[in-house]
Amino acid sequence: MQITHSIPELRAALAQRGKPAFVPTMGNLHDGHLSLMRLAGQHGDVTVASIFVNRLQFLPHEDFDSYPRTWDADCAKLEWAGCDVLFAPREKDLYPEPQVFKILPDPLLADMLEGEFRPGFFTGVCTVVMKLFSSVFATTGGGAAVFGMKDYQQLMVIRRMVQQFAMPIEIIAGSTTRAADGLALSSRNGYLSATEREQAMGLSQALKALAEAARRGDTPLAALEAQAMQDLRAKGWAPDYLTVRNRSDLLAPADAYVAADTPLVALGAARLGNTRLIDNLEF
Ligand code: PAF
């Protein structure tokens, strides 16, 4: 694996190597990232990963400073997963001066759910992804990029950005990797205490129960969502949202009761102790 830090170094490493398949990350890698890496291997001539903890997508009270930086372990995992080129820019490589040009995502998609509870998050994500995409793809005439479905709304926002800017990049969705008890793998799971880790599957269980109840179709969705939030609170969680949305636009289904064949997704975000987890389930 070739390690690059600056954009010119990266572009030199990618010259004449064909179409890149790119997995952007913030490091602290787990099996979920590695499965995205392996998926990338099926969609390009050269696999590229990035590690960059992007200050722009953290709110002032969030965990930018304490976000785990696990460089040696990450490099070993990427080698093992078959990554060809790693792009690990320093902050001054991506933001040599304050990043005053920003990507403002479609508010209809980005101001709800995660965007409501983390204002500015998707602007930060889109801005860095645009910059990472231009670093990786500008000299290669496009390629593919892989994003995990665990960050469901992020995946949709990025797809829309790529479509609106007519970028020659195919966005591939990688399915969520889960622990045996159903907990979605996440870099932030490492913040959980041993006791919290034992309770952490509660979020995926709550989404499964919500999806099953919604599919039965005998109770209005709003009542099911309120009940799901209450049940999770009773187990010691502080939920931000647990909700059923259309897969197409993430809006609430028009019908208060769900039709059997509507493609839906249950999405949730909740805090257990100091750790905020998100998850989703298509149904
Ligand atoms: O999903 C993430 O890890 C980040 O939001 C991303 C896409 C790498 C941008 O910083």
C-alpha cells in the first residue's frame, strides 16, 4: 500500500492506474470499513482509502479532539483489506487556508434527522467529500466511491450532490456490518463502557420492533414512533429520533398507516451515556 499525504502525491500515485474505487473514512477502522474496502475492490482498477478527521463536520461540543486516531492499526487493517493507495492528508493539505467555499446540501434532505440534531453536519461532510473527490478523481476522469448504509442519510445526501453536480462518480452503497448481537459497527462504539456495550443492541432491536409494527399496519406511524421512543427511554437511552421514512426521499410516508409494498426505512439516533449511536433498517 502506498501512503500519500498531499494532493500532488496522491495524484502522482494514481497516474496511469485506471479508475479508482474510493472509500473515505475518518480512521479508527473496524470490520465495517474493511468490508467497504473489499466492495471497492470490485468497482475499480485501483482501491483508494482516505483517513481524515474532518473538523468541519463536528459541532463545537462534539468529539473532534477526542476522536480516536489509531494510525498504525488503521494502516495494518487497510493493507490486509487490499487497499492500494492511502490518502492521509494533514489538515493543511486539505484546508491550507480557512475553507470559505462550502457545499450547501439540499435542505429538504439535509435539514431533518441528523441535520436537525447536528446543524451544519452535512455542509461539513459535503464540503470535505467534494474536496476528497476532487483530490482523487479530478485527474482520473471519475471512478467509484463506496459509502456505508449505516450512515443512511449521508449516503443519500452524497448521491444527490454527485447527481446535482454531474460528477462522473458512481456511488456504491455498502451494507452495514453488525456484531453478533445486532449492534451496527461504528468507530464510536469504542466509547461505550462494558455495561453500555451490553445494552447497545437496544437501538437495532428498537428499529426492528418499530419496522415490524409499522408493517402490521394497524396503528398510526406517529403513535408507533412515540411508543418506540418511550420504550428506549425506559431502557436508559436518550433518543433523538426513531422514525419511519420513505426510502426515496426520507420524508414521512403520506399515509399514516403503512402500505405493505412501500419501500421504507426505520432510522434512529440515540445516546447511551455519553455515546451517540445511529442505525437504520430498510423494510
Ligand atoms: O462517514 C464518515 O466517516 C465521514 O462522514 C466521511 C464520509 C469520511 C467524511 O468525513
